[in-house]
Amino acid sequence: MIQHVRLALPLLAVLSLGACAPGGMNPQTRSIVGGTAGGAALGGVVGSFSGNAGLGALLGAGAGAGAGYLYDQSQRNSYNPPPRGRGRW
């Protein structure tokens, strides 16, 4: 019974984050929240194998938030070529 609860709680937390509507979020917040949710889910699953799903989800959420932030920064700094046109007019 306890094993099921250890797996169900991180899954429930991730699913509750999935209910949030991302329409009002800017791209940076969306990247960070997505990274946090994905990291928490993966950390919870990996942590459940070692016997501590909560700690795994917590560590995974932190790593996922950092990864989401770094992904957003890399997308902002990527090269966007200017539009091709027929001149200034």
C-alpha cells in the first residue's frame, strides 16, 4: 500500500500542474514550469526505485527548473536572421 502511495503522490502533483492553462504565461515561465514538471515526474519515478520518491521528485524538480531556464536562455540568444526583402522601402 505504501509503495502505491509513494508513486501516486508525485504523479498526482505532476497531473495537477498539467491542469494549469499556459495561455497567460510568457515563454520563459512556460519553459521553467515545463522543465519543473518534467523533472519532478522523472525524479519521482527514479526516486521510487531507490525508495525515496519524494526526495527524487524534489531534486528532479530543481534540476528541471534549471534546465528549463537554460533552454529558454539558449532560445533567446539564438541567431535570428533578418527578414529578406526588397530594400528599405
